[in-house]
Amino acid sequence: MDDIIILCHDDIEILTRPEVFTRLLKEKLSKVDTGFVGVAGAKILVDSAVWWDKQVWSSGKLSGYVMHGNDIETMYPTYFGDLGQVVVMDGVFLAAKKRTLRSIQTKKPAKFPGLWDFYDIFYTFQAHLKKMKNYTLPIHIRHESGGEIAGRDSWHKNREAFINIFGKQLPNSCP
């Protein structure tokens, strides 16, 4: 039950040294009340269920950072905000203990009509609702994609389904 499970996009490169990477994961995930750790997220999830909502970003309620670009020479940073506890996280990189994953629903909800888009918000929000703490950590990654959602009907459909399931619990924030 102490296994650490990593969920991540297939177009990332982990830039953090392996020994630092392992130490960061083990230290935070060894705490019983930790749900997920990742690299980018929000301290509040608003009614739109979009973690990077512009108003949330401008109010300083986002957390973490990601390098974007096709290679290390041309990458550029996207800074969301100070690291710390968050309600939800982006699925570009997530890690959790097996016990966390066993305590939440990991199967795609039948009400999600699209592909398995929105799993990251679905997973991390469930952990938050179960009083687990999600955290952004100083793990350096390079993500080749800019995270575009234009034309991704599946993402939009599943976001609407998420709102239908959890809308009464939105907005929701952490300390």
C-alpha cells in the first residue's frame, strides 16, 4: 500500500534530478493526509470547473509552474503561483499513494460522455472532498504541449458533466 503511482502526459520530460524527485515525492506522500501531488493547480475551484480560470489566476489563487516548449533550449516558463496546498491539479503530472487511488472513484463516470478527459480534476477534487490535502511541489518538468483545449469537444462535455455532478460543491477552496 506504500506504492507511489504517477499519472502524467506522454509529452513531458522530468528535469528534476532523480534523487531530488524521489525525495520530494516520498516526503510529501508519506503524510497520511496527503492526497495528490503535482506541478500545477488551483487553491479554489470556481463554478466553471476550469482550474486555470483567468479571474482565479489574477487573484493569486493558482499554484505551481511548468516549462513549455519542444526542447530544453527553447522552453519557456508558465508560472501559476506560489507552491502549496491546492484543491485541484492539472493532469500533466500527478502522483499519489495507492491508498489514495483506492479511496476515490478512478473509473470514468458513466455521466462523462467524452473520452477520459477531466480525470485530473475528477480525481483531485474527490481527494479534496475526502479531506485529503493536494499539493504542488517544486518538480521541474518540460511539457511539449501548451495545453490547448480548443476543438477538444470531449474535454468540454466532461467539464459540463463534472459540473452536473459536483456543482453544488462549487466554488470550493482550501486554506
